Amino acid sequence: MEYQLRIKKSAIKELSKLPKPIATRISKVIDGLKKDIYPKGYKKLKGSDNDYRVRVGDYRILYSIHDDVLIIEVVKIAHRKDVYKK
């Protein structure tokens, strides 16, 4: 059972602004989410039923899992000091 991966346009834009080596590492982690929706180091975000984050160095990938339709949506990619700000 493999999940479909969706990445918001804003997350793609955030990823494109990052330095190349970091962007490459983050891309590998995002690709891996299709096979393992709970990768090493993931954490469930408080106050939500289906929002998670995974660390990649000083950066965070925020994503939502929709089990009913088998979709993972990458919502945000940002530095740890900025990622949780609204």
C-alpha cells in the first residue's frame, strides 16, 4: 500500500530557495515518505490528528497524512526557527 505524494506550491518554492546540498537531502526524505510515512525521527504535531514533522539537519518538513484517501501532503519546508510561525 503506497501513498500518493502531494507537495504544496509554497513548499516547492521554499525548497527552491534553499542551498543545493540541503535541498537534495530534503528531497530524498520527501521521496522516502511514499514508502515509509513514519520515517526515523518523525514526530506528531500537538493539536492535530494527522500533522507530522521530520527533521533534516536544521530544517523541518511539515506534512499531513490522509489515510482515508492514501495521500501525504507536504505542507511546509523551513528552518527550525521559522517553521512553526503562522
